[in-house]
Amino acid sequence: MIYTAEDIKSIVSEIIENRKSEGGIDSLYFVGCGGSLGALYPAKVFMDRESSVLRTGWINSNEFVHSVPKKFGKNSILCVACHQGNTPETVAAAKLGHEMGAAVIILTWKDESPIIEFGDYIIKYSFDPSVDHLGNKIDHGSDKVICALLIAAELLAMTEGYDHLPELYYGRKKLTGIIEDAREKLMGRAQAFAEEHAADSFIYTMGSGASWSSAYMESICIFMEMQWLDSAAIHSGEFFHGPFEVTDENTAFMLQVSEGSTRELDERALTFLNKYARRVEVIDAREFGLGAIDASVVDYFNHTFFNSVYSCYNSRLADVRKHPLSTRRYMWKVEY
Amino acid sequence: MIYTAEDIKSIVSEIIENRKSEGGIDSLYFVGCGGSLGALYPAKVFMDRESSVLRTGWINSNEFVHSVPKKFGKNSILCVACHQGNTPETVAAAKLGHEMGAAVIILTWKDESPIIEFGDYIIKYSFDPSVDHLGNKIDHGSDKVICALLIAAELLAMTEGYDHLPELYYGRKKLTGIIEDAREKLMGRAQAFAEEHAADSFIYTMGSGASWSSAYMESICIFMEMQWLDSAAIHSGEFFHGPFEVTDENTAFMLQVSEGSTRELDERALTFLNKYARRVEVIDAREFGLGAIDASVVDYFNHTFFNSVYSCYNSRLADVRKHPLSTRRYMWKVEY
């Protein structure tokens, strides 16, 4: 059976019920590769910050199967993300989780794929059509990032307790409207960005907190994978402890200024860049109204906001550089 | 009072004893900035993998003070690393930890500094003289990385139990000899590397597991900070999920092939690079005998091995590029 984001509350409840006689659920591990791993990061940060009892982990699939945490087993939930359901390392991770008796939740975008057989629950998520060109209806509140977040929050609420579920669901409802507005407003800036950076060979992305991962995904999945540009994702708080020494008037930066608890880290980076850099693209979540989401939970919505507005930039950049986002030289083409 | 690595067992024991009446110690947080944060990563991975009960976190200092984990408090140990003891964000983190009643352990290299007053225990670590040019006697088994690892392992052994302390202390004893031999053997390769990359503007580092962090530190502290080269640290397992698309015959890589559980991830990256790249510097921990350390703990020694042999490369690169490692344009020079 294929579930959706709407089923997460009952899925988590069922897992807890089923594990009662075996000591309950005491840990939640997030495992994936590349963009699918990045998408699970906000939920991991949520667990790190909000949970007092449950253990968590956020691990690349291949690293996970080679060095399974001692704690992992029948009292664990393994949440894996796998877009097409056929990434060999993530299939192996789901298989291992299944064999070790964990409750395996698979976030995927396809109804059928090799990974399906190893999942206790298959959740089909919403996916941004401006990236996949298939024209699906957008519901950013049901993308894989938010699915993972809901799994974490529901698990927390049902075990040790969590006070901000209403704010979280309200934020989820607001998200799509905020993103759609922002995309419209950003079209002009995205075109200018694409023209400015058409001949570049290198660009840094930067972010902090639970949305560092959208900077990571933009860097590795878009700039490196889909545009063959050299790139690195810098944490805004780490910037001042090494990375900032590369800054000069030619260095290109794409900076996320987030809404929420780590905003000051991003603002500090912006102040520095405004002084010493010349080629900085700033996306400020506050400018586009993400602050309408309650302060208790807004941190965890920045990732989807940034990740979703990036697609304006990505399509413009691909067009101007005449390098379609679908172009690959190794992925799915050679053995590796 | 200033302690050393030799005092860690008694420090951890004293903390546990002192917290007994308040519910004991249930968490160990690692906090720092840049290279000091990177150095705490192996201990964090150790906790993630080996512990079943204690919570852990590995957080940039400024992010930590802006979004303190809910769990953090009087039942926590806060382990911060701060080389000169004056990094403002890390001083703020130690101060916050002190105010919130955590047991604060400070790993530092100086006897006196602003951070000292916020520490319950000040541990002075060994520091590699080939980096700081002060000619101190080298003891790699007492650097900040190993100090943090010993804190984690002793805490684990004294609370939930840990079976491999003897192997860990044996590994610690072997480390300096292995590194000294490797450095001698690598001198020629380091010189060739420096000449090969003298005119480059970009270089990737790559690693996996508990030693991903030495690739991170080489990237942000040496290439970016001390050589003003653009750079990124790639996780060997993540490489195949985006980053590898940038590979061509000109792309420069510095690849760590680790000893231990995630070695296969690094070897897979090497196989790919041998086929599609031309400019790859490989440092293989096995070639230099790190395998003499027991398989149960060897993962946690790769970081110090790589980090310490990098200094051969760093000094050669700085000489050939005529860009001394001490050159800065922003750090300690402008306000930020």
C-alpha cells in the first residue's frame, strides 16, 4: 500500500503500538544519499533540538550499512528517502534495516521500485514540477522534507511529548502560498543572476541551522551535478573560521538568510559580504513572509522555502548557460 | 588548574560523581568553530555509533548559543575546543554552558585566555609544531581530537559500558610513531603535489566516516584560510550523488583512503577517480600502517593521521606558492 503525508500520524501511531511489547521505539534514523540525504536534515535537526529521550542519526546510506550504530535495531524507526527507489546504497540500507527488525519508512516518488519490498510503510511525496517538468500539482507541505519532519514531530508528540504540533501543521499549510508568491517575485532576480553567472566556473552557497541542507543540495545537486560548476556549501557560522579568507570582488556567493533562531548567523555573513564581496545573491526568507509561521517551528520550514525558490534560479541558469539540468556525463551512464 | 590528556579518566570520573545527586550525566555536546569544531567530529561519530543511552551533539558555537538543544543543561557535559581561548562565539558557548549548569570541559592550547573562567576543567592539548613553528614536542595521542575521543570513551565506559578502552589506549600509543614514519615517507610526494598544484585556484578534499572532518579541516583551514584557494570537502559516499559530475582531467582532488569500517567508500571513490580524473593525490592510511590499530577502534584514529600528515603538504604548498600559511586578509585584521 502507498501512503501519503496525510497518513503519517496514523503510521507513527501504528508503529508505536506494534512495538509496545518489544520495548517501544527509542530511536529515529534518517538515511539517504545526496539530495535525498539533504532533505532529511531539517527533521534531524528538529530531533537534535527538540527531543530529550529519542536518539537520532543522519547518515549517508553507504556509510550507514558499513558502520551501523550499535543502538540501531528493532526499537528503531529507519526513515529513508529515495526519489526513484533504485539508488543501490539506499536500497541496501532499507534492506539492512528490514533485516535488523527496524520499522522502515520509505519516502519515495514512485509507486513501484526495487526499494519498495524493504519498506513497512511507503510514503509517496509531492515533488516540485519545475524541477521534474512533469507538471504535477505542487504541495510543498507534502514534500519529502516535510514528510520527514512530520514523522519526527508525531513520534516526539506520541512518546516524550511535543507542544508545537498545531504550529507545525499551520506552518505546513502556509508554506505553499509563501513559496508561490516568492517564486513570482524572484523571476527577475533569477534571470539577472543567470546572466551575471553565465561564465562562472565556481559558486559558493551558504546557510545555517536546519536549512544548511538546502544550501548543501543547491551546491551538490544543482551547481555540481546539473551544471558541472565547482561549488561548496558553507555553514554561515563556520564562514568566519576559515572560508571567508577566499572572499574577494570576484567570488560568487548565494546566501540564504533564514527566518528563525539562526538568522543572526546569516545576517552576520551578509554584513561581511556586503563589505568585501561584490557578487552576492541574497535570498531572505523574511522578505517573502516566512515569518508568518510561528517562531517555535519556523526554523524547520526554511529548507523547503529555499530549496523551492532555487528552482527559479536553476532553470534560468540552465537556459542562459545552455546546459540543460538533465545533462549528465557519469550518473546513470557509466559504472561506478 | 590546567590538566592534560592523562587526567581525562579522573576528570570524567569526578564529573559523574559530582552529578550523582542531580540525576547523573546523560549527554555530551561538542561545540566549537572551524578547525576546532572539525577536531571534535571523530568523538561525535564515536558517540553516535557506540553509545546506546547518552545523547550527543556536534554544533558550531554560534549556532549552539542561538538554538540550544532542549536537552542541554545540568546533566550535560559540554566539551568545547578553542585553540587560543579567545574565539568570541566559543567563549560565549562556554559561558552559556557554565550558566546553564553543564560540566564544561575546555580543550585549549594556552594556559591563560578569556575562555578559561567558564571552564570547570581546562585541558591543555598537544599541538603539531610543524604547523605552529614553535618546536613543541609532538604527541599526537594527546592532540585535541584524541582528548575529545578519550572524554567520550571514558564517559561511555563509566556509564553504559564500553568494551574497547584497552584497544583505544593501545591505538593512542601507536599513533605518533605511525605518523612520524608517514611524514618522512611523504616528503617527496608532498613536494611533487605542491609543484603540480602551484598554479591551481581550486582543490577538492574527500573522506568518509569519522575522518570526514580531516578533509573538512584541510579544505577550510588550509586551502581556503591559509592559501586562499577555493575548495570543498566532499564525503566519499556522497560523491556519487552529485559532486562526481564535476570530475574531468583538470579537477584536483586530495583523497583520504581510511583504515576501518568506511574504507570501501573511499576505495570506490578512488576507483572512479583513477578512471576519470588525472590530478588525484591519494593518502592511504593502510599504506602507512594504521591497520596496526585494532579494527574495533581504528576508525577514530584516521582523522589525526590524515590531519597530521597534511602538514607536510601544507608547508610545501605554501613555499612553492610563496603564500605563507600565516597570511591573512580578514582574520584578526578586520571587524567581522
